[in-house]
Amino acid sequence: MIIFLLSGFPAHAPNLIVIGYVDYEDLLKRKRRTAFLRLYDFTTKRFTPSDDPAYEYQD
């Protein structure tokens, strides 16, 4: 699942946030999940990862 969020106010630059997770099964048939949250920097035109471990993790 991936969700794109665009927020901001007229007086501020907009924020583009991509949040999601990937569920998969490894070679030993264990179920795994990788979650992520990326913030888009309009100046550098790159996504940067969140510093919050609640949004950036691997099971």
C-alpha cells in the first residue's frame, strides 16, 4: 500500500509525503513488512526518509 499526501498553506511551500509499506514472504516463507515515509524536497527534487522509526522499519 502506498499513499501520497499533498499538504501546505497558501503562505508556505506545499509538502509532498509518500507513506506506505510492502508485505512479502522471504525465502524461508516468513512474512515480512517494510514500512517507509518519504518527504519530497522541492528544492533538491529528491525524497528523503523520515527520522521517525515508527514510519521507517523492517520486520
